[in-house]
Amino acid sequence: MTTQPVTRAAASIPPSEMPAAAPKISIVIPLYNEEESIPHLCEALDAAIANYGQPAEVIIVDDGSRDNSFKLLKEYAARDPRFTIIRFRRNFGQTAAFAAGFTQARGEVVITMDADLQNDPMDIPLLMAKVDEGYDIVSGWRKDRQDRWIDRKLPSMMANRLISNVTDVKLHDYGCSLKAYRTEVLRHVHLYGELHRFIPALASQVGATVTEVPVNHRSRQYGRSKYGISRTVRVMLDLINVWFLGTYSTRPIHVFGTLGLASMGVGVLFGMYLTFVKLILGESIGNRPLLLLAVLLVVIGVQLVTMGLLGEMITRTYYESQNKPIYVVREIVNDFADGADAG
């Protein structure tokens, strides 16, 4: 996805008034048609930053809003240089908005949250306390969630349990946008499609440590939710994608080959049984559905193994063409690889 040039609303502010030091935290917020929430959001962020007591920046990504959201944000950013506004040309979705915010962020830790005020910015110190303990990712847990049960809470509970079991990253609330990430971890996470809700699982695949803390959750006061139960199908498909990328991205032949050999094995067993029926028992097998099933299973097995081999070729092209490593190093102690004298 091509990122459009970003226009800084605060560009007219004299350099002497711009924040000099890199911020401790970068607060990244995707936003779409939230003009009613913006004044209250900016006020809450200002209070939360003052309460936290460390240098901070706020990056709000306007995901193609069609109301007055950008106008209000631009006016606020002109008064406060800590606010950076990124405006998309059209609605690209939350994942793209988070990715743009992560690229822009300068802080040691990135805090994400929604713009609808259901997340409480005053919970930032709770997340940072866990980060200071050494965790790479801290996820908010809306323990007392203020949403409808049938179309919001129940599907979320089911999805969280499924995602936790599949990815082996146990979280009560994957859907909570209030999270803290060490910036160094986000460098190894590449977002596509709608994978933003799976960032903890994706980061865990490269060795990030993940935990969660209960956070405050408030009912929506302004506007309406942009997401509903219809996204369940997309979540399921994304989960399959995350599972495959995390487990078999560097060895696709293992998953396709295993399925293919299993299919061929069952097909061959059916074929041997039919051969026994034909040659030993002397019965006709030409009109038996089992014969067609046996042939179909063998053909499918061959196709799956072939897909695995093609996947292996694509994987090698992907990694070797970019000189992309298949591992991530946390740190090196006494690194003499640059030719320094070890003696």
C-alpha cells in the first residue's frame, strides 16, 4: 500500500516552539467520522499526558473522514505541537491507520487506543508500569465491558478464546485497542489486510513478551460504532492467515505436504480395498461411489503436495530477494563481528 505524503498541520509553528527531545511515548489513534468526540478526546489526552508526567506525542490518523473531523484536528494541532495529524485520501481501515501511525511514531513505546472515548487515556500509566517491568507488549483487558451482550460481548468472548488457543498467546481481550508496544518490537511486525488485532500474536512469533492488565471501559457517548458482528468472518480468515504465517511461513511443504500425503494415503487404502473386492471377491466396482472418492483423494493429495513445493519456491524467493532473515536477534553481548579486535 502506497503511503501518501503527510502534511503537518503544525508546520507553521516556529522551530523554537516545537518539542525538541524525542518523546517517551507515542499515542497512536485511528479516527473515522468522530467530530463529536474530538474536543473531548483532545481534552482527555492533554490531561492524561500531564498526569503521566513524561514527554509524549499524539499521532491521530484521520482514516478518510467525511465529516469535520480533520478540520477540528487541524485546528487543535495548530495550537499544540505535540499533536501530529495524518490524513488519508480515503478510508483504508484500522490496520492501515495503525501502520501509518507506527511509522510516524518517535517514542520508545507506542500506545494505541480508539478515538470514541471508550478507552480511558488515564490508564496509560497502568500499561507503562508493566512495560517498565520488562514486557514488550501490554494489552488492555476490558474486564467490565460496557457493550451489548448479544452482538458485542458474546462474539468477542468466543473469538478471544479461539484466538488464544490457536496462537498460544493467552489474552482475554484481543479486541481492546488500548495497548502498549515497545517500538523496537513493532519494527518486526508488518501489517496487511486487517491484522491489527493480531499484533500481540504476530509480535510473539518473533519473541516478544506479552501480558495484559484490566483497564477502564466506558460506553460510547458520541457517534456510532463503525464495526459490527459482520466482521466475524474476516476475523476467522485473518486468524487462519496468522496461524499459517506463524507456524509454516518458512516451511509450507510441511502443512500442504502433510495434508496431501494424508489424502493420498486414504485414497490408496480405499483403492486397495476396492482391488480386493474386485479380484478376490469378484464383485463389480465400476458403479461404486467409493471408487470415485478414492481417485479424487489421490488427485487432491498430488495437488496439495505440488502446492507445498510451489510454496517452498515462493518462500525462498521472498526471503532471498529481500535478504530477509528468518530470525530476529534481541541483543548481542561482546559483538566482534564488525572486525573489532577481541584481544
